[in-house]
Amino acid sequence: MHIEFRHLRTIKAIHEAGGLARAAEQLNITQSALSHQVKGLEDQAGVELFIRRSKPMKLSPAGLRLLRLADQVLPQVEAAQAEFSSLRDGNTGRMHIAIECHACFEWLFPVLEGFRKNWGDVDVDIRPGLAFDALPALLKEEVDLVVSSDPEDISGIEFIELFDYKPVFVASAQHPLAEKPYVEAEDFIGQNLITYPVDKVRLDVFSQLLIPAGVEPASIRQVELTAVILLLVASNRGVSVLPDWVVREVKYSSDYVTRPLTKSGITRSLYAAIRTEDRGKPFMQELIRLAKVEARKLQHQ
């Protein structure tokens, strides 16, 4: 017996309408076509599905079995159709984010909090992009967005600028370098540099200042949390370089000083890397919009 979804819809419509005429109207087909469909289904089953001599029409035991099947199957089919429609319209989907900027966790969480209120059907996850190659993972569709400060020319990937920031030197107010208006690469010689647990090439202080100058600090201490880095700096246990938006409140504390890197300062940009094909998705556009809004708040604190 070959049962199609339309057969199940037919059984359900006739049961609910109580007759062929009203059911045909609901299904938007002629009564003759509906009667022919029922006859064909009964021929396949080898039994009657309706007791026609009753008014309204009633289902036979075999028809009731098909009705139970319709009640089980049709809601699942409709849910799948709605899900596919939402996927096509960009109203639902997956947003797995990899972060190559360690300090960005604190900035990204308010963005995701605003995002979830209107896009609860989008599956959101965050993966530290420091433990794997985030951009190849983006191409393989293992993640859907990468937060990075290092744009690359990769076919199928585009980098959308979110905001500019300045990496700044942070030290205790009692540190000898606190007297300088700005610091240069040579000032890090002999210093204990406190950083996030990230490869040197992904740290602004190294990629933009120390590596080009061929300078190494006396030691490097890796710390996971920004708050702990600032605690150690305030205790004069080392110096650090952090994004300016991370340490804006430090400017108002007598325990710290912040200074530009070099006389002219260093400016970096943070980007959202996405697959080009995903840019038109409404939820992707909304997440990037919220990210830029939150970035403006940071810059004006």
C-alpha cells in the first residue's frame, strides 16, 4: 500500500468536515477528485475507510487507523516545512562563533544577550579560536563567524570591520615607565610582560611592536583573565598591553597608568569574518549590527 501525505490530509479533512463536499472545499479540490482519491486509497487498502451510509460520514476501523497515523505524521511534516521555510528566510539556523581575540569574550557577551531576545531559534555557541585554525574551520562550515584582527584574502570569506582600537601599555603607577609619555619596543627589555595565553604572533604587542624591532622581554607570564592581569600589574609584578576599550576604567584609577605604544600610537581593527554566502541571512546581519552598536558603546565610555 502506497500512502502519500495527501492521503493522510484527505482522511483528516473528511473526518473533521463530516462529508466529501466540505472536505473538498477545505482541500481546494473538486468533490469528484476527492471521491476518486478516496476510492483509489480504498482499492489499495482492500477495505473501506469510511462508512458512507452514516451522516455525517464516519471512519471505519481501518480509516481510524489512518487517522491516528495522520495525527502523528502531519504535525511533524508541518514542523519540518516551517523549519525549512525559516532556514530559507534566514530566521533560524546556527551561529557558532570562534574568537581569535582573547579579550573579546567580555565585549561579545552583551552582543549575544541582545541577539538571543529576538533570535531565540538560532543555535548560538562560542569556541575559543585560539585552540584551532579558525578561518579554515569557517571555510569547512565548522563555525559560522570568526572574530579576528588579522584579515586575509581568502576566496569565499569576507571580513566586515567592526571597530578600531588601540593596544595600550598598562603599568603600575609606581613603575619607572609610568613617567614616560609613551613607550617603545626597547622599553620592554628587562620587563616581565603579562599576556593572555596566546601565541606571540597573535598578540598585538609582539606582532605590531616587539617582533619587528627584534625585542624580547625578560619574561612572559600568561594569565587567562583580564581582571587578574590588572591585579598583577597594580601589584607591580609586571606590565601588560591590552586593548584600550578593555582598560578604559583603568584611566580613572590611581593604581595604574596607560600609555600609547610609540609616539604616534598603534591602531588596530577588529573584524567579523563570515562566509560570503551567509552575509544576506537576516540573523547574521542582525548580529553584526549589534556587534557594531556594542563597539560604539565601548568607544564612548
